[in-house]
Amino acid sequence: MNMYSHLSGGRANVQLLQEAAVREFVKILDRCEGTKAIIWDESLGGPVGLVARYTFLKEHHVTKMYPLRSEAWTDIDVKNIIFITRPHQTLMDYIANNIHEEERKRKVSRKEYFLYFLPKKSFLCEKRLQIKGVHGSLSYIGEFRCEFFPFDNDLLSMELKDAYKEIYLEGDTSSLHQSACALVALQKLYGRIPKVYGIGGYAQRVWEMTKALTEEDGHVMNSEKGVIDQMIILDRSTDLMSVLATQLTYEGLIDEIFGINNTTVNLPAEKFNTGEGLSTDRNTEKSQFILNSKEQLYAELRDKNFNAVGAVLSRMAKSIRSRANENHGEKSIQELKKFVESLPHIKSNEQSLATHTTIAELVQDVISSHAFLDVLGCEQEFLLCSDVDKPNSFIEDMIAKEAPLRSVLRLICMQSIAGTGLKPKVLDYYKRELVQVYGLKTLLTLGNLEKAGLLRQQTGSRTYHVLRKTLNLTAETPEEVSPKDITYVHSIYAPLSVRIIEQHLKPNGWQLLTEKLSSLPGPTFEDFQASPSLSSRRGSFTSELSQSDIPRVIVVFFVGGCTFAEISALRFLAQQDDNNVEFLICTTKLINKNTFLDSFIEN
């Protein structure tokens, strides 16, 4: 049974990407003879697990794995130590400490050290290692070229944790360069992408860098068009509302309540019968579950509004019950044989059903609480643009009750985005109240939110208000159980990012959109990457895109992160026959309202 079979569903086969990463990894591991320990940059342990399982590492003589910390690990009894890390200065100091400590202890048996940067070497980092006096101790410095990690057959993430914050608060645009490298790698694997569209200043910069890199590296541009027909690059800053709105899909809620990291979620163990070979960590009492489309039931549930989940679970329970109660007396031998062969399948279905019934119950407990519903009511008013011009009494109550700061800030930011800024006296009033209750350091956080575009003074234009009307971003009544529109992912609100893509799919979509989006900050652009054989005959552009019965494959790349609700909305569009499209969704990181806001809150 292939561990990764669930990656190969789409026309752009994501398993190719996983296999390419494994080949890179094998080269690294086979470069040194004998036993090895890997010391990981902590942000990479999880994502690399999506590419290679632990058993695979064991086959290549990896006997130990440690996260990279500033203090060295004691007694690593192996011949080779391999550091795998992102190019960050602080991590270089950790590596130096680790090597110095090892050298100090081991006067006799020398170890060999190898360092691999993911995805690219950094001149500054190597300089840092020289200053720290360990550059010479490294037998080899190389690259682990793995730009995207495969999450599912239509989903890739770079897992760059704080790209948005780095760009807006620190002015550090290295994530844009890494995004460009990733888009070059994508085209090396799947072929040249002929048509590219984008929205937002940083989206445009990523595309300009991508083109510059492809010119340096000729064979992407000279390759024929591959399986991908178009790409749309979206800059997160053009749609912040959709990150802050509460996700109401099954997967989105699991992520917001419990946190899904690299397709894995940890849930309270006492709720699950752990006789089923699920790993539980005894001391923390958590059960780990892997959530991806490999599990049929999860593939069916994940993109549904939570209110539609119960019906699917009870339908499955009925079908399992009726199969178990079948009368076996009248069966021929062949029929019985078939039934017996299906038993393991029934068993795994039962296990799936038990797991998801429990998870759904845990989610239900949270979302049926008054606290959750009151907050949801408040944010839905903002989504509908009501009461955005004065201090909101619900927010005032929350501050008075010293509700968690993050929850309060989220609502204030949503009010600010809905009104395209807050009136100066409303903003000042909120600031005063927040500082009084949560302390002076809240000012730093508020400053961060302003830099990030989440909080601002009202100027005059009402961007959100206009787009809500022109793009039908909100629905009067929720359609949750059998939806006809993407608003279902937030019950009454369609993510602007995905509404834009939906409009683009219509005939002449981009031209019509460009007019509607004139109120958005930042440019919209389109570009055409002709193949060398075509560049002389401009007219043959249409012939590249003309096989109309095959679904178009469109890469949607989010610079600065995207949410599971946005992914569900895109999958919903892909299921509508008249769109005739398959999406390959790529992002710098999978984010939700909590992880996104946490990056701006000063502790």
C-alpha cells in the first residue's frame, strides 16, 4: 500500500513532487557512510514528515533525530551529524554551539558534520559560521531543495511560518524570493505556465522575481507548456477579512479549535478508544490523528459546513449497520467470499466513523456555547457592514470582562476592515480602553496591527463596502447543508480571495474583474509566457488553451498564507461542472485567525 497514494489524484500529480523531494533527501543521506544523526531546525521536522516517513530514515542509517537548540545534545553516538535548517542567523549560532560542545567533549573520536540549507544556501549564514569559527569543521555544506511540501493531491505549502509578519513588520522580503524559487521549481517539475494573473504589490514582486530567475535558468522557459494552464498569484494583504473571519467548515473548525499542523491534529486522549493503534503520548494524554484525503470519510467531511456533518455521519452509521446485519444464509460461496474480503474495509470504516463522531462532538461542544455564538454574531454584523462607525458595545463588554486579548483585537480589526478604517475617535477610544485593561505593552501590538494593515484610520473610500456589493460577498440567509455558493464556508460570507477567482473563471473574467477591483490597494496584472516556438506567432496563443473538454489546471498561489475555508471554497468551485477546472492550491503557509494574529501580538 503506497503511503502517498492520496497525493496522485489530480492532473498535476503531487506525488511527483513528493518523490522529487525524497530523491534529494536520499542524496543527502547517502553522501556520508555509517550511522547518522539528523539535527533539525524545529520548524522543519513536521513538514519533512510529509515527504519521508521515519522508517525511510532508519533504512538510511539515521539512528537519532533531534531538534536544533542553542544548547548541545549530550552523547550522540554516531559517526555523522547532519544539520538540516532554514537559512536563519540565530540557527547558525545554535549550530556553532552544538559543534563547539561536541569538539570540546570528544578529544578522541572525531565526528563528521554536514550542513544542508532548505531550500537554498545563504551567503550571510555561511559568513556567520566563519565568524563563529565552525565553517572549517563542516565537511560539506549543501542544499536540500524542497520548496513545497505536499499536504494533499491539490494542496502544497512552503510552511514559511511568519512570511506576512516578516514582510510588513520587519521589511524582510526573503519569503518573496523563496516563493519565486518555489514557482521556478514548480515549473521545472510540471512545465511552463503560459498564463499568469495576480493581485497585489507583493504578488507582482514574486512574479517579477520568478521571471528573473527563469531567465537565468533557461530550461524552464524553453520547455513546452506543461500540465498547468494558468496561475493566479494572490497577495494576502488584499484580503485580510477572510483570514480573520471564523471558519465554519469541518476542517477549518478543527484547525481553529485544536490546531492542525502538517496534516496532524492532537486531541484529548480520554475521548478516544486508543486500542486502535493510534499513537498516544502517555504523559500528555493526547491522541494523534492524520487528516488527509487518504481517509475516505474525512475527504467527504472536511469541506462541508459543520451543520452538514451530522447527516453524513449518520448515513455512514446506517450503511455499516445494514451491512453488518445482512443475512448470510442465502449467500453463494462467491458472495460470501466477497463479503469476507470487504470485512477489513468495514472495520476501517467503523474506525473512521468512531473517530469523526468523537471529533465532531468535541467541535460541537465549543461552537454551541454562548461565548462562541455571541462572538460569531458580532463578527457577522461587521461582515454585513452594520454598525462599523461607532464603538461596538459587544467589544466594550469583552474588554470590561478582560476577555482574551486576541479575541478582542480580532473583532476590532474586522470592524476596521469592514469600514476600511475606523473613525479617528473610535480608534483612539479603543486604544485607551485596551491599554487601561491589558497594559502598556498593548501599544506595541496595536502598532504592529497598524503596520500590517489590520487597523487603520478611516480615509474616505469604502473598499470593503463597495466590494461586498459588486462581488456579492455576503448572503442574506445561510445555505449551509446543500450550498449553491461558496458563502457556505463562513455561513454568510464568501472569501473575497476565492470570489475573485470564481469571477475570473467566467468568459472575459479578468477584464471585468480589473474594473471591479479598482478600489483594491495594489495593482492587478496579467502576463503571458510564450514558448520560444510561439513568440513569433502571437495568434497561436489561443491554440495553447483550446482543448476545452479537459479541465483547465489552475495554480492558485497565496503569498502570505491561506485558510482551510478558502481551500474548501476553491474545491467547491472545482466541483461545479460548468467551471471545468482543477485547482492546485499553493501557499507560503496554512494559517487561521489565531496563528495569524499571534504573529503580531507582543508577549
